[in-house]
Amino acid sequence: MSESSATNAYLIIREGSKWADVVRLVPGESVTLGRAPTNTIVVKDERCSRYHAEVFQAQGKWKLRDLESRNGTLVSGEQLSRDHALEPGDIIQIGNSHLAFVYDLSQAFPDTSTLLRSSKSVDDIGSDSGLAPGDDESIFEAFEPTTITHRKDQSRFLDAPTLDDADETIPKIGRAAAKLCRLAFELAKSTDIVSLANEAINGLFEGTQVDAGAILLRKRDSSGNRSGEELEVVSSRSDSSHSYHRVSSFLASTVLRDGQAVMARNVLDDSNLGNRDSRGEILATSVICAPIRLAGEVYGIVHLYTTETDRTTDPEDLEFTLAVADTVGVALENLNKRQELAENLNQIRTENVQLREQLGVQSEIIGSSYVMKQVSLQIARAAPSRATVLIRGESGTGKELVARAVHFSSPRAESPFVCLNCAALSETLLESELFGHEKGAFTGATDRKIGKFEQADKGTLMLDEIGEMSESIQAKFLRVLEGHPYERVGGTQQITVDVRVIAATNRDLEKDVAEGRFRRDLYFRLHVLEILVPGLRKRPEDIPDLAEFFLRRYNEETGRKLKGYTPRAMEELLRYRWPGNVREMKNVIERAVVLARGDYIDHDDLVLSSLKTAGDTETGTTAVGKGEFELTSLADVEREHILRTLHSTGWNKSRSASILGIERSTLDRKIRRYGLTSERPRAV
């Protein structure tokens, strides 16, 4: 075996009675054959096992191994019982499928650059060549590769006219068919009615013996449909000494009424077209009128005529004109559909943009700071799950926006997102809002009411200010969270819903649990996944982005064209502590946009409060008593402040680090530095 033979080996595959494909065998890589789609060669044969056989190279030879298949593998008609060293010309048979093993493709195909397919049946090879499987000569010498005989980049029927109409050797019907083919191609490319009509009238002049004509369509009625009796000229042309004159009312009404093409001669036209006779009247020697039909209705007519006595139309011209008119009708229908689709698409895009703006303003999270990237990461991790999410953060930080982001990033995005503020309702009303009520359940219950849980079925229910929920509602709420059915207020029907709950609060729930104001079991049921939303003062790098976002929003709402902020105004925004967080910023910017006197918002336009933030404490001094002051170091102040923060959060380090505005690892180092572990309350 030569070196080239060792590196060039092929399996030629037969599909049915045709040699169909070639697989090159690469040294060092095995080839598996079987019915499973993961095989190198997939054999679609019921008698083939999922992993039937393998071809591999060993000791410089290509070998075939049967992989304990159900029906076995044949090589040149013999059942394979052990590894078989393949020789050129061997035929591998798996069920009804055959593969041939060769080293040199030139024996099979004179030109290997052509497609490796044969038009000759493999069953005919033996009879044509006199070879049998296993003969020394290649069985593939009889192959006849596919040969490309012609190539053409563009049809001549769509080229510019090259046929001589005076050439009697070419039938007129053949010339008309070629012209009609080109015209239909051009009409299909038209983007509006006028260009379509212009192409049609030019094609008609090329294919008929006329010197004037026009495309006329019915005028649109009040509803926009072309159903009126009056016709309007869309495109006209005249190659005679007279300009185009309108079609006679008699011919127009005949074609519109009957929907048939007509040809008339020596027409005395009431619109003064043609040649003047001895009486001073106008006479057309030949006229063709054909209906433009669209969806079974006549939408217009093709009007052609000649005024020269030596030029007359014939029935072939009538046939051609009618064919063009019908083609124009189809092109008009397609054009109308394209325009309708384009209008609908533009409308949908506009509505989509509006909806995105309406929804995006409410659900888009603005900010590229590290802490907001962490929030986005937490949202991405929480969204695919069905678990309950607890969102913590100060008032105005955007907890509802985070909840919306979780919902719209989850598999429930197509289902309802329902939000309810638990602090805004009394206990009775909150129960009715959550679970619904039956007619007559209480005074004022005049109809059945569907609760928020039912409204959010298959979707997400966000409960804001969950810490304000009363203990009795907490108990019923917990049962629903555990998957138990519930009843409407005043009802007896058991209702089961599939709802994901997202709870939000600005309260210290651990403290509320310790003081008995919040159920311990409900806290642990809610505290599955937690997302901490930082206050605006803890992500000052996001303030410019938020300021620009609100400026663009209120510019659009108010119609103002403010260009931005002065440096001093931006400095004020960055220095301010924002006790009301993003909600306060939104209101501050809205007021500034409305009242700003110049092209830019200045510091005088910003109305900022003197309230302290929820996390602000006295630092630098320690208050011993009213009017007293005790000198102390910064380290002692820091130690005391960190310890108090840890105690207030029940030694929740993650939450404490968020309140302190430092990393969790930094908090751990400070706890070790100040020896605060010994101050931690012992578990009871």
C-alpha cells in the first residue's frame, strides 16, 4: 500500500440504486455507522442498529468492526465475525444499504472536481463493466459524473427588447409572450401605483399598434375603496400629434358593467379624439378598452386607441391588452397588500415603541454602578426560578421596578403582573383585594369581586410594604403561599392559583419578628431569595444618568427643549444625600423642567429638602446627654456605629454592609479588627 493510499481513503455511499455521497477517511479518526443521528455516517435503514459498525485505522490499514449489531455486517457478501482489513473494491452491506471502500477516487471519477454523484445505478455497474465485487479492477470505472451543459446568469426573456417585430420568421404570439413576461417582471418590482401604471402603458405601446392610451382607475369613495363610477387617469401617453383624450362614456360604462375587453373601429368619440372628418367631428379609427380586475371586481380600465388610418389594432392586440390588464390587476392587489402590510407594520412599530416607553419607564432600571450591576445580576439569577422573592430597600429606591424586571425576565413574562400596596388599605379591604369577595359578603359588596391572586394566576403578584399586613391576613396569606386553596370573602368555593409572589418592604422585618409584629413562619417563607436595592446616595455615579433620563422624559411631556444642566446644578445633584431616593429625584427634575427660565437647569431651579436620610446618624461626636459632649476617636465612633448597625439587623452582615455602604468583605475585616464577634447575642 502506497503512502498516498494510506492517507487517502474513501467510503462511497449508495442511496437506493444511486451512488450518492463520499466520506473521506482521516487517519487517526474513526468513523461510526448507524441509525443514531450522532454517528459519522447515518444509515436510515430499519435493519441498521443505532450504533452498527465502526471503520478505524490500525497498523497502517483501515479496518471494519461490527459493534455487536442486531443484524450483522456483510463485507463483499460475507458475514463479519471479527475485525476486517478493508481492501479497495470491498462492498460493506448494512441492511439494504451499501458502502464501497476505495483509495483512489480517480478510478471512480475522471474529474473529482465535479459533484461526486453518479447517474448510473450501482445494480447496472456489474452488467456494464463485467466486474464483480472483489475483482482487482475498480468497479467504479463505469461511473458517469454529472456534467453541467449550460450556464445562464439572466433569462433573455427579461432583457430589454431585442426581437424585431417586423421579422415574420418569429410568430407574433411568441413575441407577445416574451414582452408580457418582461412586463410582468417589471410590474412586480413597482413600489407605487403611478410607477406601476407607467410601466404598464409603456409595455402596451410596445406590444400593440396604438399611438395613444391611458390607465384609468375608479376614484376612491368616502371609505377609501375604489368603487365609484368616475374614472381618474393614473398614467397616459400619446405618440400622435394630439394629446391624450378621455375614453368615451359609452365604452367606459360598457367595460365597467360587463367586465369584458372590447375593440371598436371608427368610433365617434364624445371626448373629441382622433381625426376630424368633413363635418368637423373627431373620429378614432380603432379603440381597445380592457377591464382591470381585482378580486372579482373591476377597479379600472386600460384605454388604447389609434388615430392613424394606416395603423389598426387586431384581435391579437386585444388579447395582449387583456393579458396586461389582468397582470396589472394582480400587481395592484399585491401592491395594495404590501402597502397595507407596511402601514400595519409602521402602526405596530409605533404602538410597540409607545408600549415600550410606557412599560419601559416603569420597568427599566437606570444605572451602571457596581451596586446596580449586582442588583441586575441578582435579578437575572432570581428570574428563572419560581421561588418567592423579598425585595428590601428604602422608600423611593425603585423596588417595584426591580419586581417588574424579575417578572418580565421570567418564564411568566407573557402572564399578568399585578401589584398591590398593603399599606394603602385597611385590614378588611386588603383581604377583599387579595382574595376577592362574593356578592353580599359585607355592606357594599354589590357584586362578586375577583381578588389579586386570581388576577395574577399563572403570573406574578407583587405585594409592596408587606410589613404593614395585619397578623390575621398574614396567616391566610401564608396558607396560599404554601399552595393551599383559599376562599373568597363570604364564599365557600375552593380556589387554587399558580402565582409567584414578590414581596417588598422598607421595614426591618427581623426586628418586627423579634417584637411579634410579623409572623416568623411567614418571614422564613418570604425570605427565600432576597434582593437589596441600594439608596441613591450609595450609588452617586448613577445620578447623572438618572438626571438625563428624567430630563428627556419631562422635556417630551412638557414640550420644553432644555439642553441639560449647568455644572453647578450637577454639582448640587451629586452632593445632595437624596433622602427620598429616586422618587425624590424624579419630582425635583420635573419641577425644574417646568420652572427653568433658561436653556439649562441651574442650581436655582433645584428645590432640595433639608431632611436627613434614613441611614444618617450623628458622627464625630457621641451624645452623652442633652447639652453634653464627650471627646472620642473616629475608630471608637466607627466601632460603635458598626455594632449598632449589626444589632439593628439581627447581625445580618449582608444587609449591614449595604446600609453602611461598604463591601461584605470590608465589614468582616472591621468586625475582626474591632473584636465585635464577642458582642454578638448568643442564640437561645
